[in-house]
Amino acid sequence: GLILITGRANSDTFIDAIRSGVDDLLLKPVSLAALRESVSRTFARLDEKRAQLSQLHHFAEDLLQLRTRLADSNQNFNRVERTVVEAMLEALEVREPGSYMHSLRVQAYTIYFAHAVGYPESLLPQLERAAILHDIGKIGLSDLQIFKPDAMSSTEHERTHQHTIFGEQILSRIPFLRPSALIVRQHHERFDGAGYPDGLSGEQIPLGARIFSIVDTLDAITTGRPYRPALSLQHALNEILRGAGSQFDPRLTEIFARIPLSTWHDLRTRVEQRRLTHNSGQPGAVPELAHRNH
């Protein structure tokens, strides 16, 4: 600490003293009592500064430790989340072979398309979860509803509609999946109100579900079924354009039509390669949340 003793009692002296870091200033003549009091004050201020610096140091250490613990917790949570999602997909794959790859492809398509339409960044994680688990409710369907080798009748189709409700019920029981449950319930709603299970129309249908319905249809058409072979991306595009305003949101359909068909081919190839890597014993089947494919 610095104590300045001076005989110049003017403003310039005080300003210079402050700029020089002086802790106390005494004017001549100085008594011994005044000097002792000044020294005492200066030491008290120094002790207070040392205490404050020590507190700041400990606070910085605590923040660093907290940051480390939070990072570890987030990593652990992400591992648990991926394990839960993958276990659910594996269970669905046992129930309906081919559903695992369908789910991965649709998730990749959904993420890309969501970015293309300007979907809110903060809502992307719940949309990703909904996309990859949209068919989880099929676990509750009968063998006849899943494995019928030819096209279903209208009555049989109506029975399969329950899978959206089953999916919502399953996801609603798991806290981190609960925000995705509504999109899973409503991913088969139609823009004209003729969809299921709630008969919603237009913008009553959440944007995430409207986005998803287009790319789900894209993958359904371009993937083979027991009763028909896989059709081309161009055929899928034509069908989606034909459904604009009835099955699909016309604004989203217009954006979809501007995306090169090669983009969807590349995304599909990337997903299938990642799955092959996973099957060879390396990680990579279920991507990290907020994975960017665009």
C-alpha cells in the first residue's frame, strides 16, 4: 500500500495520487497519531483486497469444477439417451424388419428439410427424436397389421392408425422424449383435415409434423414393400407435388420441390453407410442430437 504525504493541497495533487494508486493521502504537517491511523487504514484495505482476491480465485475454481461436472453430466445423459433410443429402435426392428433403417433415413431427411424451411433451432432436438421414433407405436400392432403381404383394405388401414396413439403414449412416459410425443401422434395428419388420429387441418398441425409428413412419404415411396418395388425419387416428387394442399402443406411442398433430388440420394447413402459402420462394431447408428446433415 502507498501513503502520500504532501504539502500541496490542490486538485491536481489529489488526481495524480489517485492515478498513481495511492491508498491514503496526508497533508503536512502530519501528527504521529494521524500517520498511525493512516497506516492502519491502509493495512485494513490491503487485507480486504487480499480477501476479495482470494474469494474470486475460489469462485473461479468452483466455476471451473462446476463446468467440468456439467460437461460430464451432459455426456452421460447423451449416452443414456442414445442407448434408450437405440434400444427402442432395435425392439421395433425385431417387430418390423426394415423399420430401423427407415427411421434413420427419415430422421436425416427431416433434419435437412427442417433447416431448409427455417424450423426454430431450439425445437430441433424434439423434432429429431420424433422423426427417429415416429413408428415406435407399431410395437402395439398385431402381426396381421404389420406383415400382411398385399395392400390393406380401408378397414385394416384404420386399425393401423392406432400406432400414432400408441407412439404418443410410449414417448409420454419418458421425460426427455415427452416433448416429441405430440409430433409422433400427429405425423399422419393431412393438410385438408382428412388425416388421423385427430383430423387436424392446415396450421392446426404442428410445423414439425407437416415437415415430417413430406419426407416420410418420400422414404415410403422410394423404399420397396412386399406388394411393390421401390419407386424413383422423381416419382416420389411427383406424388408429393400432387398432394400439395390436400395431404401436404403447399408452402412446404414448394420448398421441397426446389431441393435437388440428388440431395435426398446423398443423404440416404450417408445414412446407410453409417449403419454399415455400426454393424461392423463401430459407433454411429443413432447420430448425436442436433446432427447437421446439410
